Amino acid sequence: MKQILPFFIILVILAGCQKELVKEPKRLIDKEIMVDIIYDLSLLDGMKVQDPTLIDSLKISPNQYVYKKYKIDSVQFAQSNIYYAADSKEYEKMYNQVKARLEKNKVEITAAVKAKAKKDSLVEVRKKKLKLKKEADSIKKVKKELKAKKESDSLKKANKIKTSPSKDLQKKTNK
């Protein structure tokens, strides 16, 4: 009996440790939705750090936006957050899910930015080539016009020269 008593005491202590520290709130937000909310708040916080004027220009605060989006209130969010935070291992798992989503989006956005920059540079190169081609075409056009004008001027000159001596000959023969 004396050997069972310490075992029983340890069992009671362990059972007592597993008791919930925080009672489950009546309107507990589902764990997956809570992860989505934390993710959105993280994005909005990142936007605020990146460009404070962007968030300030909005008529609604980031928290109010999230509350409205998920149809919750601040008390419900705070109670759910405290409840999930009481179990540190589960809370860490939730934050790791948020972190993984943020990293995935970061990779996707980085790839999209690089692709857009590459596309923009190709468009810029095409515009420069087109501009150079237009300039070359306009120079050729001007050269052709000058050549045609020069040829027409020389033909006029030649015609003048041809007609001039014959008129002089006619005048001499008439005299």
C-alpha cells in the first residue's frame, strides 16, 4: 500500500496539470479561421511597416477591417486568442502555419516581381528598337526625297540647258 500511495499522488498531480488554464469561450473562433485572422493581421502589419501612408489613407483601421471581414468583434478575438495562447504548443503550431503561408507568398511575389521586371525590360528594348527603326526609316525617307528632288532639279537644269541653246540658235537663224 505504501508503494501505491506515491504512484497515486503523482497520478493526481499529473491529472491536475492537464486541467485547462483558460476556459473555452462561448463564441470560440475556429482554429483554422484564427490562423487566417492572424495571417491577415500579419499582412496588414507588414503593409503598415512598409508604407505607413497606405494604411493611414484608408478610412478604417486594419483591426476593424479584419473584424468586419470575419464577422467577429474585438472581444471574441481577444478571448479566442487568450484561449489558444494558453496551450503554447498548439499556439506555436498556428503561428508556424502563418509563417509558412507568409514565406510561400513571399516566394510567389518575388517570382512575380522578377517576371514583371523582365517583361518590362523586354518591352523597353522593343520600344527602343522600334524607335531606332522609325528613325532609320525616316532618315531613308528624307534621303529618298532629297535624291528625288535633286534628280528633278538636275532634270530641270538639263531641260533648261537643252532648250536654251536651241532658242539662241533660233534667234540667230532668224536674224
